[in-house]
Amino acid sequence: MNLYGLIGFPLTHSFSKRYFTEKFIREKIHNCGYDLFEMESLEKLPELLRKHPDLKGLNVTIPHKQEVIKYLDDLDDASAERIGAVNTIKVFADGSTKGYNTDYYGFRQSISEWMDRRGEACCNFKALVLGNGGAAQAVKTALEDMQTEYKIVSRQRNNDSLLYEDLTQEIMESHLLIINTTPLGTHPNVDDCPEIPYQWISKGHFLYDLVYNPTTTLFMKKGFDQGAAVHNGLKMLEMQAEKAWDIWNSEEDMWSV
């Protein structure tokens, strides 16, 4: 049987396992399984690969998207190496591994489709990217490729980011696209949200949350209450999952964003 799976910590609620299990049934894909491999430390990854010789591919989630790079044999230079984060691992027949980033594809495609349906384009806006972890790296690269100016907002100041308390009315009103890349608000912690000044959100704003569970996060609700357009991360997850499946099952080592 061909085995696929998800590594991360914690894995209390997995989109990936449900999505791929349903995909196998719906598309009549036989002799395939998808498991959760919760690991707090990536030191267990080599053991996992040795223990499961039938493993063909892995998804990677919080908090391992950046650290996992040093455990891999190779990186795709068109996605993972450029972005500096991995969310998809292909395991070859000889046991070697290669990292990819399908978050880039999922985010870029989903936000472009959403903005297009509303008669807009990302390049017409300045963006605030909330968070600076592995998912944020893919989002930043996608925004750069879409020629969208952005600022990072993080809990730790560096030369390239703002602190949440730095967000003034002027900054909020001039950055109409706000993207939450943090896990804040994810079930079961549904009463959490990024600490931005929501009072300066307006009907001209677009709030995109990478969180998909719940379908309407507190971040989205607060934005919607101020008149903003809102979008969750479910479509992004579906798109990145399908791209991962294509990578795992391609006979050639090929990638195109």
C-alpha cells in the first residue's frame, strides 16, 4: 500500500487526513492510506522514514515548515529553496527525500480568484502580513510575484517587520489587504485573533485568514462587522493538497508554480 501522511505538532484536528481519505474514496484510488504522525521534535523524522518504507509523501504543518529543511536530502529550487519553507515532502523509491512548497500555489491561486471575483487585483493594494512563520514565507513570496507591496507584522521586531502596537490609523487605512498567517483563532481556541486595531477596518478592506477551522474566525468576524470582505483558508488548503498529490505521483521530478 502507498502511504502518505502529515507531520506536525499538535495534530488535534487534521484537514489533510479527512481530505485525502475522502479523495481516495471519491476518485476510487485504491491501495492508498493517509496517517497522522504527530511529532514534537523532527529528530523522529528519520526513524519515521525507516519504519515506513511504503511512505511516498508527507505534508508538513506547524511548527516544522522551516526546521524540516535540514532533515531533507534535496529542495525544489522553484519553490521550497526560494521560499525557505517546506510543506510537502516527496519520498523517492530509494528512500531519499525532497522538499516542496505548495502553500505558495494554494495561496496565490485562491487569493487571485477571490479578488478577481470581486473585480480587484492584489497588485492594486498594499498588504499587511500577520505573522512571520513558515506559512508567511510562502505568502510573502506570492505577494512579491504578484507585485503587491507588503509589511510584516510580528510579535518580535526586526528590520523588516512591525510590532502589532506599531499599527497606526494611517498604516491600517493605507494597507487594505490584511492576511493572517498565524494559527490564532484555530479550533478549539476560537476566541483568539490577531491583536490589530479593528476599529480602523473599513468596507474597503480585504481580510484573508489562512485558518480554515472554524469557517468564520474571530479575525474574519471582526473585519466583517466593520464592512470588510473576508475569506478563509479552506480553498488554499484544497489547492495546495492537490498540488502535493501531483508532486507525489509524478513519475518525473518536475514542478511549476
